[in-house]
Amino acid sequence: MSLRIVVCVKYVPDATGDRHFADDLTLDREDVDGLLSELDEYAVEQALQIADEADDAEITVVTVGPEDAKDALRKALSMGADKAVHVEDDGLHGTDVIGTSLVLAKAVEKTGYDLVICGMASTDAAMGVLPAVLAERLGVPQVTLLSEVKVEGGTVTGRRDGDSASEQLQASLPAVVSVTDQSGEARYPSFKGIMAAKKKPVQSLDLEDLEIDADEVGLAGAWTAVDSAAQRPARTAGTIVKDEGEGGKQLAEFLAGQKFI
Ligand SMILES: Cc1cc2nc3c(=O)[nH]c(=O)nc-3n(C[C@H](O)[C@H](O)[C@H](O)COP(=O)(O)OP(=O)(O)OC[C@H]3O[C@@H](n4cnc5c(N)ncnc54)[C@H](O)[C@@H]3O)c2cc1C
């Protein structure tokens, strides 16, 4: 039977762009270009490697995000994933991790899965908790922050590297894993891959398709609220120490004054 792998990929604002808050204190996503979260490229890469090793496997990439989030799906498809699911709905504006995990859980269940692979964190919100919350919602084991991952029979195994020790972990399928940026360089899409991606199926789903009530997601359903936000103050001019014989002393005094030494 085919191994059904679902990879959760997030469309994130380009960190090199100028990002702003909108009036409701959510991130203004209209105003900035986005891309597939770089950390999710590792998740796609691991899915492709696991699929290569399996007799028969199918990779579905899933994203929850606005219209432009299709770009993230296309990138993952051009890397080699087979098909995509895009959850898009106006009611999702301002959804937090609790809501996002609900939407992803319903989308993953509807798609059908043996293994869900996530990145270690998104490069914008960067909470790194979604895979654990998703596993809880799906009621399956979670093996997170893996720098090596393999599937054999009905089991997923992996290595989690800590500061002082490495752990070897395993779980029975179905399961959710997240992989780190140490799991292996993500491949670049080939020209052939980019052309093939244009013809791969992208299924669009909304909240109604997933039988999710509007009050469970969006700003109203969020368990967290942003009360205020302020622009980071502009950088002030630095202090220039001119060495006229006393430079070293002045430098040491400056560092001591700032409590650096
Ligand atoms: C439609 C929409 C509107 C949003 N609006 C706001 C907003 O106004 N303000 C704001 O601050 N945040 C907003 N968010 C971001 C939202 O809060 C986060 O996506 C969510 O809380 C997940 O947290 P994280 O990104 O820290 O995930 P992490 O736990 O850091 O992510 C770990 C992994 O989970 C997966 N993942 C995470 N998010 C998604 C996703 N959306 N689709 C697919 N896979 C995913 C990826 O594999 C990722 O590597 C919005 C999200 C969506 C989908």
C-alpha cells in the first residue's frame, strides 16, 4: 500500500522586505512579498528522500494561508511533491496557532496520511509548537526536531541532537514529525520540476469544506491577542572613539559604562 506523506508548508513574508502591522495589529501580509518558509524546504526534502526509499509513496503538501500562499505550494511541487492542498478563507485572518492547528488537522485528515512532516518552526511566527499541537489534535505520536528521519515498515525513526546528547527516537505510524535545518540540504527545483509543477493538482478548501465554525478561527477565535505594538526606535548615531593616545582607555571606559565588561 502506498505511503501517504503530508508535508505542512507555510507561506511567510520575505524577511528582507519591510514589514508592518495593520490597524488591527495583525501583520500586514498584503504589503510584503512572501515565499515558502526556508525551514519547510527541509521538510519537503525529507519527504522526497523517504518517498525515494519507499516502494510506493505519495507526497501531498498542505498550506493554510492567503491566495498568494499558492506560491509556496508551487515551489514544493517543483521540488518533487505530487499534489497540493490550499486552505484559504477570509475567516482565517488573524488565526493563531490553536486555530491554524485545527485547520491543518482537518485538512490532513481529509487528505489521508500515514506520516505528517513539518519544519522545525516557521520563519515568521517561529513558535515551533505547531507540530506538537497538530499531533495532539490528530491523536497520533509526535517525534519532533529530528536531524535524521527514516521510515521502515510501519515505524518512523529519527535522531534528535541536543547540546550534550543525541537521542534515537521512534514511533509507530501514523505519526507527526518535525525536522531541523540539519536534516540535509534541500534540493533546488530543476527546470523540468518547475514545468511539471504547473500541471500538478492543487485542491482548494475553505472552512465550510473542513466543517470548521468561523468562531473557532480568525481573530475572534484566537486564544492570544496583541494589545499594542510599537515600531522599533530608529538607530541612534554610534560613539566614535578617536585614538589620540587615550583610545584604549576611552574604549574600555565605554564598554564598562555599557556593562559589557
Ligand atoms: C490565514 C492566516 C492568517 C494569519 N494571520 C496572522 C496575523 O494576522 N498575525 C499573526 O501574527 N499571525 C498570523 N498568522 C500566523 C499564525 O499565527 C501561525 O501560522 C500559527 O500560529 C502557526 O504558528 P507558527 O508559524 O509559529 O508555527 P511553528 O510552530 O513555528 O511552525 C512549525 C511548522 O508548522 C507548519 N506550519 C505552521 N504554520 C503553517 C501554515 N499556516 N500552513 C502550513 N503549515 C504550517 C510548518 O511546517 C512549520 O515549519 C496567520 C496564519 C494564517 C494561516
